[in-house]
Amino acid sequence: MGREDDYTIEPGADLTEANLRGANLHKANLHGADLSGADLSGANLTNAILRGANLYGADLTHADLSGANLRGAHLRGVDLSGANLHGALLQGTKMRGANLTGATMPDGSVHK
């Protein structure tokens, strides 16, 4: 049995348009999940595994993604304004059309 702060969702889970606003998903395993159109604004996704996840059109405004693994994730059209991506792994992500205004980037700089 896992600790209460470790969440695992079946690989490829369909969470399309889910309302996860402000959710505590610290260390959650969302590998390959479909979170397209989901509301994750203000969510705690620190150290979460979002590798290969589909976040197309999701709302991640002011979400904390520090240390998250987003390798190969689909972030097209995602609103990441004010999000914290410090230390996040972004290799191979598709971010075309993403709003990064005021987001803290993996290197600690703030996107204008």
C-alpha cells in the first residue's frame, strides 16, 4: 500500500476536461494520461510524472510543476501563465501556442 501522498493513475487514463483545480497531485504518476482540456489551475504537481501525457488545451495557470517530469508531453495550447516549472524536465515536449506569460522556467528565469 502506498503512502497517502503518492497517487498512481492507470497509464493512459482518460481525464479529459477533468476539474482538478487546486488539487494536490504531488508525486502523482500521470504517465500517458489524457488531460486535454482539464482544469489544473493552481494544482500542486510538484515532482509529478506527466511523461507522454496529453495536456492539449489544459489550464495550468499558477500550477506548481517544479521538478515535474514532462518529457514528451503534449502542451499545445496550454495556459501555463504564472506556473512554476523550476527544475521541470521538458525534453521533447510540444509547446506550440502555449501561454508562458509570467511562468518560472526550468532554469529559474521568468518568461515575459
